[in-house]
Amino acid sequence: MKKVISLLVFVLLLSGVFAVAVSAADDLIVVGYSQVGAESDWRTANTESFKSTFTEENGYKLIFDDAMQKPENQIKAIRNFIQQEVDYIVLAPIVETGWETVLGEAKAAGIPVILSDRMIKVTDDSLYVAWVGGNFIKEGHNAIEWLDNYLKENGRDNEDINIVLLQGTIGSSAQIGRTQGVEELLADRPKYHLLAKQTGEFTQAKGQEVMESFLKSYPDIDVVIAENDDMGYGAMEAIRAAGKVPGKDIIMISYDAGRRAFEAILKGDLNATIECNPLHGPRVAEIIQKLEKGEPVEKIQYVDEGVFDIKNAAEVLPTRAY
């Protein structure tokens, strides 16, 4: 009889623990997050920012999906999130178009969508509640403004300057904005000549491949602008293979400003990196907390960004979180 009572007590205690666990799980805010992929150091840091923010300790359950650079995978992921009845969907869109239908489905299901990093083009902007990311057009301007100052400081401001542009994934917000920003300022500078532009798909391998082609076609390249650091690293390899010195024979400008970029600046391989802050997780969490309280949120939310070169890289590197 005592054994039966003891077993009953154990079962009741276990049931209580289970009930508490279920209750705790029910209290978590469920976030479905569709990420572009893992094409660069920046993207890795961006993903980690979300994973370290949306933890159970912080009151969240994160359902993470890696789209592997395929928009169709993101559409499938969003539909899966809807079926799982998540509380919020976070989307880092691979491209800007093609989202009307699936985000309409999310809206019909009553699930708020927050965009991270890249923007989308939709006829109804109520399909998302907010966007968090960098000011890509301004980043494009920053590259040319930095180049203006660098050439002036080195007594080259009256020279004709030949530039090649390694673009990111065509159709992505970062590519569109950075290319637009660069070309807007180039239009006002007749001594700057854009020889060619081509996508390196935000990867080091493709950046190297495209730069090899550029070097064969254009023997007198003065400046490379790579729309992310990884393509810049690939371009450096191509330049070395061609018998030239990156950062010296060819001025190197890239985007993202990860730790490796700071190290490349200090080695002299890279002249400048334009920051695109990947740490979006905390800002998205702030938006979700406001929405949970029924508070209004700003539609467009830019993260803080800077420009780094040999003048400030050594000071900033030890504090770099990505």
C-alpha cells in the first residue's frame, strides 16, 4: 500500500512539474525568423545577434530558418511559421519583390511581420509593422565621400580615377541602396570613372572571380568598391595573383566593418570599410516588447553606423563585437 501511495505522490509531483513547464512554455513569445543564409561574416554576426537575444531566458522561443539564398525557401518558411501560429515573424528578405501574397497570408493570420536588414517593395506597407537596418544609400555616399578626402590628403584629387564596383546580390536592398548611393555621387564627379560593375553575390569566392575578370579587362584600375567585406577579401586575392598590392596599388573600400576588415586595414590591405551594423536582435526585441504593450512603433528604424580607416581602426578593433 505504501508503494502505491509513494507512486501516486511521485506521479502527482511529476504532473505538477510538467504543468509548470507547459505553463512556462506558454508564456514564451514565439518568433519565427527567416534568415538570408550564411554568405558572409556579417550574416553570421547578424544571425548570432538574434539567437542570443531571442532566448528562453529572455522570454522567447525562436524558430530559426536558413533560406540558403533562395527566396522560395523564405516563402515556404513564412507559411510554416503561419501554420505553427507564431506570435511574430522576422524576415531578412533575400530580394525586394515577390512578397505580397505570402505576407498577405501572415496579415490575415494576425501575425505581425518585422523586416530586418533588407527592405521589400509592396503596394501595401501595412504588410509589415517595422523595418530595422542600415541606411544603404547613405552607406553608398559614405564610400565616395571617404574617397574624396583620401585622394585630397594624398595629393591625388586632380587625377582621373578609374573605379570598379563589386555589387552584392542583385535585387537586394543593400545592393540597390549602395549602388544608388555610389552612382549618385559619381555623377557629380567627372574625374571619377566607373569602368564596370558586376555582382559578386556577397561571397568571397565570387568576389575573387569577378575581380579577376575586371583585372583582365581593365589594366588601370585605381579603386575597388566592394559592397561587402567578403567580396573585398576575394578581390584582394585576385589583385595579389595579378602581381599588385591591394591597399597600395589599388585603393580598397568595402562594406560591413567586421573584425576581419579592421585587421585588413591595420595590415594595409584595405583602406576603408563602411559600417553596416549587423546587431539587429536587440532593436527587434524592443519593437516586439512595444507591440506587446500596444504601443506604437516607428516604421523605419536605422541602426547606428560609422566609417573606419587607418585613423580609427586600431582604437575600435578591441571593442568590436563582430
